[in-house]
Amino acid sequence: MKTIDRWIETYDSTAIRFGSALAIGIGAILLGLLLHHVLMLVARRGAARTPSGTDDLIVDRLAQPLRWVFCAIALTAVLPALRLNDDATEIWQRIFGLGVPALMGWLLIGILNALQDVLIARTDITVEDNLRARRKRTRAGILHRITVFLVLVVTLCMMLISIPSVRTIGVTLIASAGLAALAVGAAAQPALKNLIAGVQMAFTEPIRIDDAVVLDNEWGRIEEITLTYVVIRIWDDRRLVVPVSRFLEQPFQNWTRESAQLLGNIIFYLDPTADIPRLRAHLATVMDRMPLWDRRFHNLQVTDMKADMIEVRALMTAKDGPTAFDLRCAVREAMLAYIAAEMPEALLQRRITPTSGDWPFSTPGPAIRAASPPASADRTA
């Protein structure tokens, strides 16, 4: 009977202790949530009063991880009041050993994402002169991915170190770490090669976001740059995915490396008797009426000559690649319409010069001369 009473008394004390610990833990969590709510409310009101929208981006990015950080801090603060036994304390330490590094990593990634959002908001690449903005966005995007990857690796390592068994296994495997590193490096050589190339690209900048490039005879714009591959949006909305290392090892065309301005050309194949000064004057008239021309330069020259034709090249400038293409098409249509209507003799013609062997006589005979009407009759008619 005394044993049962002692067991009931122990059970009651354990239940009371568990209930009090649970109540204290729930109260600490609610207090942490309340403090987080008050802090976010003050932060959002302060951000709303500023003219810039970057403050709102930072608050939105940090709101979610900070909520759990406040709860963890509140539980840590009331840990002595919980009066846990040795087993419960060990379990609690294991949970905190895994949770605290995860929360810190989450918070750091939230801060990095907030900084990335602020940079994107402050760099507008839709304007005409966007070279500096594209440079900043490209470098920040690559460095952001590298930093997030490092934070994830460090966070995972900190979480594994908190587990004694894993830590013991890690110490045991240190002796074979060199051989394992060589094996992994040999197996993952392409991935490591692209990863190192991505880091190198962040500082050398052979390409940037929204650069106009020509690769494999495909024209497009750089849409995304990651640590291992680059996505190019082709002019017809296809996507070309290229390894990063290719931009460091093989040549390609970058139409917007320093400036987006381009010099376009049009080639005409005309008859050798074409009046070039007349065509040059009409080109000047056409260019003055073209809103796509940036008023920098235009010219028309004979660049080559064959036995039965000449090559005429017209040059013109535009603010960027797409505008240059549209300008070339418009000028080509206008010049062809003018040649067909006003200068048909400039169109390419095939000439056949008869020789004495092509005629039955070396000179037209009497019958041919008689068939020709006299000049007086022609004038009378």
C-alpha cells in the first residue's frame, strides 16, 4: 500500500512538473511571438514612412526566420525554470544543437536574399544605358549564389558536429580525407570546373545579365547566370542552356560588352552601270526619315566588283542590336523600292555579246537593211 502511495505521489509530482514546464515553455513561445509581432509592426511602419521600397523588402525577407529565432531565444531564456532532469536536458541540448545552427543559417540566407532584393530594386536594366546596372546585377547574383552555398555547407556541418556519433565518425575519417577528396574531385571534375568558372566569371565579367550574344550562330540575350550554367533567351523565345566554362574557353560574340550601339550593314548586288552618287543621295534622304537611326553615321560604298556586277554596301548606326536589325530591314526595303521604280537600269542584268560566229553573215545583209524602216518614215509615223 505504501508502494502504491509512493508511486502515485511520484506520478503526481512528475505530472505537475511536466505541466509546469509545458506551461512555462508555451508562455515563453507566446512571449517570443508577441515580441516578434511588435518588432515587425514597428519595422513595417518605419519602412512605410520612407520613400524607398527597399526597407519593405528587407522586413518581408527577415520576418519569417526572425519569428522562430525569437521563439528559440525565449525558450533558452526560461530553460533554468523548466527544471529538467538529465535525460530531458540531453534531449533538449540535442534539439538545440540541430535547431540553432539551422535558424542562424536561415537568418543569414534571409539577410543575403534581402540584400539581393535591394540591389535588384536599385539597378534598373530596362533603361537604355544599363551597362553599370547589368554589371552590378550579374556580379551580385553570382556572389549571392556562392555565399548561399557556403552558408548551407557551414550550417550543415555545424548541425552534424552537434551529434556525438557523427562527430566521432568524422574524426575517424580524417585519415582518409585526402584520398576521398581526390576520388570526389576526379568524379566531379566537370561540376567543379563549371563551379570555379562561375566564380571566375563573377570578377572577369565576360558576360552580364541582359547582354546580347551570338553563340553557335544563335542570337539571344543572357537571361540567367548560375554557378554552373548560363541560360540564353534566343530571339524566337527558345532557351539555350550553356555550361559556364564555355564562355571562358571558347570564343563568342558579345554585342553589348562596352556599349549597346552597333553598326549595321546592307549589301546590294547591282549592275556595273548603276549611278552610285544618286543612290548615295537617296540613302541620305531615307536615313533622315528613319526614326530608328541614331544620327551617328551612315554611308554607301562600292566594296567589290565582279565581271558582271558590283557589290554596294550601305552602313548605318543604331542604339542597339534589335534596333539595328529593324533599321537594316526598313532601309533595304526603301532602297529596293527606289531602285525598282526610279533606277531599273541598276538592277543586275545578264549581257550576251554576239560574235561573228553567231550571225549567218558578218554584217546584216540587204534583206535585213530593207526590213529596217527608213528614218523619215519613223519620224512621219
